[in-house]
Amino acid sequence: MRKDFSQRYSGSLRWLHWLGFAAVALAYLFISLTGLFGKNDPMQTTMLQAHFAAGLAVLILVVPRIFIRLFTTVPPISPQPSRLTHRAAGITHFLLYAFLLVQPLLGLSFMQLSGKAIHLPGGWEIPVFLAVKHPQWAHILEEIHVTLGTIFFWVIGLHIAAAMWHHWRIRDNTLQRML
């Protein structure tokens, strides 16, 4: 039996979605693990570097994903959801894309404003491009980054719960479109 690929997102969007999911999950995992180590512990530095790398991966993956998504047709949901459900899904997806774009940019920005290079695993580094430090702005952006990270966590949870609800309760093809 052949699958009806017209009922699914394009292969590139599906790959970018799941790779982005992995990068976001890793970013949360690595930043959570930093708390297990002391300030001068090299493992904390390693976890921060891994968090930065995962955050950059999120940014690198979301840019083509947004571009592709803007120029491709969304496969229909069958059976068709209510207008309210469709509207809620649109808002949630907008928020997800906004978070995927803004969070890494905030991370890069507060590191630049603090005058700190971003050290990545393998000895890679993103240097500081700003000539002047702005520690107050860096602190504000870092607080926003952390707060949005918590909000983003809950929006992701809502997204996953909605996908499971559609799959197991509504029994429509919402989840299958991304598999």
C-alpha cells in the first residue's frame, strides 16, 4: 500500500521539524545539566558550550524551515477541525516559530553585549563583534532569554499535548502529516 504524500508536509519540512525538536531538547537538557556542576567545574563549561551549540543549531534549522513553510502548501487536516481549533493552532505555531527564532538571537545578543565570546565544542568560537560592552543590557537580555525559555517550554508542551490529543482522541491526521 502506497502512502498518500499529498497529506503530509514535504520531506524537508519534516526533517527540519524533527532535527529542530532534537536541537531544542538538547538545548534544554544541557542548560539544565549546568546546575549539577560548580561554577569552576569544567563540566559546567562543557554543558554551556553544548547549550550554545544546540541553540545555534536551532537558529540554523529554523531559518530554512520558515522560508520553506512560507512557500509550500499546508496539507489538509482530515477530518477538518473547527475554526476555533484552526485559529488556536495558527497562534501556537506562530509562537513556536517566534520562540525558535528569538531565543537563539537573544542568547547571541546577550553574550555579545556582555563582551564574551561564545565557545563551542571542538574549540570553535564566535568572537565578540561589539567594541563596547553593555553589561546592563546584557543582563536584561539574559533575563528575557531565561523567562522566554520557561514560557517556550510550556508552549512546546501545549504543542505536544495538542498533537497527542489530535492523534488519540480526535483521531485526525494532524500528527501523521509531520511523520
